[in-house]
Amino acid sequence: MNRILAPLALLLSLTVLAGCQKEEEAAPAPAALVAPTDGDDMAWKEYLGKVVAQNQAGVTDRIFPYYLPANSDTLTESDQDGRTQYARQLENVTAVVLRTVLPGNMLAFGSPDSAKMADLITTAFADAEPTALKGSIVLFIGTQADSERVKPVVEAAGATYVFVESK
């Protein structure tokens, strides 16, 4: 009797297991993001956060976002130290690059003023050691023309370069 029940039990358990397996659903493609056109800082920061989230493959440590508002090279009332936001951000990024960045980290750059952000990156990375960013990722969100200026200096510092065109 046991000889008859054993194959029947095996067949029944395989049928139950087959019924429990769910078909894997394909992951939906990420939504196409559209850059704000009005220069609103909060909207831009939200947009940049979403772009970073969609492009963080390979990041095993931290993400360091850098943002420049429109007209960042103009003094405002909040610039009480007499330096523009651009000047302060340039100093900050230059120090980070010269100090080197650990593998697995990402530096993410974006601004409504793509050309100004590209200027900042090319200046900050100008004196970087060839291995300063080895194993790290640099994400630039901007225009294609500015990407062509940014890519060589980022790769010269040893980083993996990722570009997302702001549309």
C-alpha cells in the first residue's frame, strides 16, 4: 500500500508546488522624468532626487548630491560671506575631489544651468589625481554639449561617468 501512496504523494506535492509558483512579472520601466522649466529650486531638487534614484546602480556606499540654482554666480542677500553659491560649491567639490572619493560612492551633479554646473565640474576636477575617484561614480544631469566637456575630466580622475540628459 505504501508503494502506491508514495508516488501519489509525490505527484500531489509537485502539483501543489507548481500551483504555488507565481509567474514573475516584468519590472515596469521607470517613468520618463521631465526637468522643471521654471527654475523652481524645490522642483529641481525633487527632479534631481528622482534621476539619482533611477541611476544608482553600482552605488554600494553613499550618494553626494551637488546642486546649483539658476544664477548661482550672482550675489544674493543670503550670501552674507560675500561669496556666491557657485564659489562655495566649487570650493566644496574641489576639496572632495582632491581628498579622493572612496569606491562605491556617487557624486551627483545637476542644475537648471547646465553650463554653469559643467564649469564647476571641469574646474573642480582639473587637478584631480588619476585615481582620485577610482571605483566611484559621477552622475551629471545636464545637456549633451556640456556632457562632452565633463566626461573627459571625470574619467581622467578614474570615475565611472554616467550622463542623463535633462529634458
